[in-house]
Amino acid sequence: MNTLAVLLFAVYLASLLGIGFYAWRRSRRTSEDYFVASRSIGPIVLFLSLAATNFSAFTFFGFAGAAYKFGFAYYGIMAFGTGFMAISFYFIGRKVWSLGKEHGYITPPELIGDRFKSDSLRIVFLAVMVVFTLPYLATQAIGGGIALNQLTEGAVSYELGAVVVTLVILAYVTIGGMRADAYTDVLQGVLMVVTMIAAVGIVSAGLGGFEAANERLATDFPELITRPGGGDFFTPQIWISYMVLWTLCDPMFPQLFARFYAARDEKSIRFSAMLYPVVTCVLFLGPVLIGAWGHLEFDSSEVTNPDNILPMMVDRFAPTWVLAIMLSGAFAALMSTADSQLLVLSSMLTRDVYKKWIRRAASTTEEFIVGKILVAGLALVGLALALTSVETLFETLTKTTFTGLAVLFPTTVAALYWKRATKWGCIASIVSGELFYVGLYYKIIPSEVTGGFLQVVPVVLVAVAALVGVSLLTNRSATLSASQQ
């Protein structure tokens, strides 16, 4: 184990804790400040925070692992699909910010429930966000375990690595709340971009240069540079499906939704939406290149888990202390997502459960204390899930979190833009969409109904149909009842 590498990594972790302490010194002991930084996050910090929060362990390890399996075609669906997501960021984000400032909303379910004056809808919306975010939270601990195990050359086990990462995140989130979350995101966002660019440079140099590496790949593994990719995975239907998935799902991540509340003004959201596609196109290329190039150094028998291919490639061509810096970028990605997920899940359980149903008279100070306790509890739940996971990051997220959260998109858009939508239409949309998804997931509904698309496409179509149909029927029924009185 390289002592210098471990020391560099320790300095990075200490920096995060220092930023958390600085944020604590600037904070006020209220729930609004703890959960949304008193709605004071400016354009540059908001942009870096949105980017860092959305770029997770999946971005570094999952992207590279998927590219090892499927090739360069993965870049197109990730970079362009996520870039298009900026459109929904803007049209959803600015309305959420405006309503949050006007009504004092802190959590996503508060806005949805209040819009339709429905506690039932609020609970349903909350339940879906919590259930489908927990697996995503677990992937951050999974990524941390992988990275720390690689960094210490196996001296620190995957399990212990996951514990260490979870405890550090827990420390600075508990101390500083959203301010610490956003401020650490600035450091982590910059670190992610710099280390990924450096990783591509180091690996390509070790392979004889960028052009030589790609020529070898085209000669030896031509399927990895075509659109269908390895195993002919990326058919036109799959390509379209991922474009739909990222555009509809990502704004529904509660950790991103909450950042719309934290923005200082609408200009901050507009600035973030404009720059977001640029950073995705730059950052996403790195892990995809390295993942595909992995075939030039490691055959499938040597890669037991494709999610390990990025640290394996960097370790092959760089000294251990350089690998430490590279892995710090990966840690930055996973920590900046996990801390945000812990905070927003805590805010929802505090505001939408504890204050709403258990202690209606709870003060903002009491909410602040309860929120910190829940952060600790949720961190342990995420860690427990990580220690029992056997799937790759790519499989975990595409099978669970993304599709489950995308079901909420029609209800959110209806709440913000469609006056004729009703609470019954929204409840029907969410319940029918999730039930249809469960049927597909457990093969109760035959996979042939997807028509070759990912499950998200028919699932969201069912959700939209239920929303529109039930809303029109219940809206008409309410109108008739009023006219009869």
C-alpha cells in the first residue's frame, strides 16, 4: 500500500470536513437554512452543485463499466440524453423555485400535495421518492468501497471502504446541511472534471496515444465503436429509451429537485441549465473512453466486475499516488450525490412525516434537530443496502431508481402547468405507472409489450394516459356536481 497515496486521500477527506465546519459557522439553526440554505445559492455554486450532485459513483465506475460491455455508443445516450435534461431542468426548476419562495416549500411532496390540497397524493409522491432513491444512495457506498479497495491495493476491504465513505459524508452533512453540501460540491465538481481529463491523458499515453488506442480498438473490437455496441445492445429503440429516461427521470431525483428551492433567483437556474449540457459532454467522454479501452489491456476473464475497469486502467499506467488523485475525483462524484440524497430524504421525512403527522407544532429548531438524526439513520440504511448488493451500478440504477422516479414526471408537470389536472388523476398516474413497472420487472407482464424499448417508455405512457383520463373524468364530475347545487 502506497503511504503517499493514502495521505493524499486523507487530505482530501479532511478538506471536506473543513468545508463542512466553515458552512456550520455561517449557518442558522433553522430547518430552512439546514435543508435549502435559506434559498441563497447563487448561479456558479448552483451550477457546480447540480452537476456534482448528479454526477455520482455511477458516472465514474458505472459509465466505464457499461462502456467496457457496450462500447462508445454509450457516450451518445449519456452525454446527449443528459444534455437534453437541461431543458426539463429549466422548465421545472424555475417554477419550483418561484412556488417554493412564495409558499415556503422545502420538499418536493410539499409542493405537489399543496397544489392539489391532497395529503394522500403527498404521501404517495413521498413514498415513491424515498423507495426509489434508497437504491441510488446505496450505489454511492458501493462506489466508495470499490475505490478505497483499489486505492489501498486490497488492504482496505470493500466493506470497510463503504463504511469509511459513509461516515465522512455523514459527518459534514450533519454539521453543515445544505450549505456544506453546496460548498463541498464546488470543490468536488472541479476535482471531477480535472481528474477525469487527467485520467484520459494518462491512460491514452500508456496505450500509445489517443489515436493509436482508438485504431487498435477499431481493429480488434470493431463492435465497440458502432452504434449497436457490444452484444448489439443499443438498438434504435434502446437509444430513444435512454434519451427519454434521462430527460424525464433526472429532474425527479429529490436531491436535484431540492436544489431548485435553494437557488437565489431564477437567473441562477437559467445559468445552470445553459452550462449543464457543456459539462456533461466533456466529463462523460472520459469514463466511456477508458472503459472501452479496457479491452486493450484486460480480457473478460480478468474483469470480474466491469465497474472496476476505470481504477484498473489508471493503476496499470500510473503510479499509485496518481491513482489516489484520480480516485479522489471518483470519491468527489459519489460523495456529492450521497450527501445530497441524505439531506433531501431527511428533509422529506422531517417535514412530510414528522411535522405533518407526528408533531404538527414542531418548531423550526426541532425540525433542524430531527433532520440531523434522520440523516444518520438514512446513512446507515444506505450502507446496509450497499453491503448486501450483488449487482453492478449500471444494473442497479437502470433496473430500479431511474424508471421508478420517471413515473413522477407527468404528475410534476401537471402540478406546475396543467390547471385541469386533479389529485385523483395524479394518484392514478403514479399508482398505475408503478404497478405496471412492477408487473414488467417481475415478468408478470410479458416483456414483449415494451416493443424493444426500455421499460420506462411504456411505463410513462401508462402514467400519462391515467393522468389525463382520470383528471378529465374527475374534473368533469366536479363541474357537474357544482352546477347541480
